[in-house]
Amino acid sequence: ILSGLVGSEMCIRDRLYGGLNIGIGLMCIVGIAKEAIGIFSIKFITFLAGSIASGRVLFSLLPSSPTFFNSFFVFEICAVAIGLCFLRVLSGSKSDY
């Protein structure tokens, strides 16, 4: 019974992530044509990655939880840094964002 529950939870998680990935992908494709949507996409992805990384750090403060430093955390920090660099470069070209 427990293994079926874990499989069901994984299936729900994969559907959620799949939908999120499709939504972000479509938003980025539309952002190629519409600059405002592209800027919003970068802000959203940067905020999302930063929130996940912050959650990992906060969760690691619990005594029974694993450490936060792994390859996913490094990827999230890189995504935040790249997103902030993009936003800084793009905000230099137009100041109305």
C-alpha cells in the first residue's frame, strides 16, 4: 500500500511540474515576440528559482533535514544570478520596467 501511495504522489508531482514547464515554455516563446511578456518571464523564473533556493536553506535549518547544498541548489543560484544579470542589462535599455 505504501509503494502505491508513493507512486501516486510522484505521478501528481510530475504532472504539476510538467504543466509548470509547459506554461513557462509557452510564456517564453510568446516573450520572443512581446518584450513585456519576455521581461515578465525572466522576472517570474528568477523569483521562482530564488524562492526554491531560499526554501531549501530554510528547510535545512530543521535538525532532521538534509543539507541544502547539492547540484539542484547550485543550479537554482546560477539561474537567479543569470536572471538578475538579464534584468539589469534589459533595464539599462529601458527604464520603464
